[in-house]
Amino acid sequence: MPDADLTAVKERVVREGAFVHDVLDEVSRVVVGQTHMIERLLIGLLCNGHVLLEGVPGLAKTLTVRMLAQCIGTTFQRIQFTPDLLPADVLGTLMYNQQTGSFTVEKGPIFANIILADEINRSPAKVQSALLESMQERQVTIGDQTFPLDDPFLVLATQNPIEQQGTYPLPEAQMDRFMMKVQVPYPSRKEELEIMRRMARTNTHPAVTPVATPEQVIRARKVLNDLYMDAQVEQYIVDLVLTTRTPNAYGADRLHGLIEHGASPRASINLNLAARGHAFLQRRAYVTPDDVRAVVPEVLSHRIVRTYEAEAQGLTTASLVQDVLDTVEVP
């Protein structure tokens, strides 16, 4: 890309991306720490990709999502997934009107800009499938009518990794629909002290001021598409993904027999997008290999299926992805 064009893209990134840092600052007024999670949620928002948050209860996952929705002035719905939830409870249903003798559509909570699917693994497959179909098609069919979902539309799902009783884990094919899976860690000692001081009140009702609009998000997405990505960076992304499928062909011999199924082509697409989103947050007009490496754990870890041998050795998908990163040569 010529320098003049790169300068023009840089100006657009700075102009259209100014709201991103306003959102980060505003959310951080309420949510202590968790900067990594907030940035990954913003990448998902900018890239039009859904995000799965995994962490123990009490780590501000729900609070962060609600504050993010308030900051950008979008509609927000929280759906608590339970074993008795039905697809109609999420999507909506047809209601019969006795006076007119006709059916009317009652839209469900899915018709919002940002959806928090809380503890998504607590509902059976039928409900999970209904939600994931909406995520993929960006539309909902009720009866014989199809309704497009508003833009931006983002599903942020949470699941609890420590409690498996009464849960229905997402199948690998459905996990692949999520652009990223973000591990939410415990806060540090300093952060925990600040959380306690802020939240140990009987009248805590945190709120933030809207500092952006959905229109700004949509404009930022257009700039994202124009960021420069060198062919070597594109090849690096493909090499990372292909190493998860055929490790021997890419010099990752120690991974032989440890990966049952590698990442799908959707991983290459999402790695490209997420790297662009990361570069955008850094206010750059171009994507570097470091942008790719920064998002690889969230994009690839939930797309890899371990073999029994890997499980027996106590290897996690995160450690396998790290091996891939250590093996593939950085351009």
C-alpha cells in the first residue's frame, strides 16, 4: 500500500476509533481490572464476531457486558439459560388473539443489539441451536415470517468451568461459531481490594454514561476492512491454522498424536479479523504479526480437539496452541 494511502487510513482509524478509548475509560470507571476481557469484547464488537466468556462466578462478566451496552447506547437483553428454557423463550412465538381470530408475533429477547447468554451451557441442545442459528444467520424465523436482527448484533455468552452438574456442554461444531473464547481470570490482590471498597455497599447501582453510538461502531467496521495486511502476515495466519491440522508438515513433530481435530477455515477468517481489530485498538493502519499472536489463544484454543493421549498427559488446548505459536516462524 502506498504511503499516502496508509496515511489516509491512519487518519480514518484515529477519527473513527476515538470512541473506543472513551468506552474503555468509561467501563473502567465501574469495572475494576479485566482490561483484557474488555478489549476482547470490543474486538468482537468491531469485527462483528460473538464472544464466549469462561470464568468462575463473581468476576464481573455480566456487569462488564451490561456496562459496554450502556456505553455505546445500544439495546441490551440478558437471557438466563436454565434446563427448562425453551427456544420460544429466546426467539419469540406466535400468540393467538381470540378477538380477531388471528396470530400475532411476540418477539423474544433475542431482538436486541447486545445479548448476554448467561450460563449458556445450562440449557439443552435445542435452545443452544436456536441461539446459534440466530448468531450465524443474523435473522429469526417465527412461524412463516423471517425478521432480520438489528445491527450491530452481538452475542456474549458465559459459562462456568467449575460446575458440570446439570450442564450441557457446547459441542465443538457450535463452539466454532464463537469468534473468540476468553478466559476471565481472578483479580489481583490490589484489584480485589478496590473491588471490595467500591462494591461493598447496600445501595450499589453502577451505571455509565453513553459515550458512543451504534452508528459509530458500524463506521469503525468499515475502516477495519481497509487496514493494510501484508501477504506475509496472511500466510502466517494460514500456517498457524494448518499447523493445528497437520503438525508434522510444519515442523511441530511434538504435537503429533495430540490433536484429534484441528481448527476449521473459520479460524483463519476470524484470526484475520481479530488481528485487524487488535491493530485498530492500537490506532494503527496496518496489521503486524504481533497483532496476530495477541489474539491467537482466544481464536484457536476452543477450535482444537485434543486426543485421549493429550488428555492423559494433562495437556490443555491452550498449551497446544502455545506450542503452535512457538513452532511457526514469525515473518
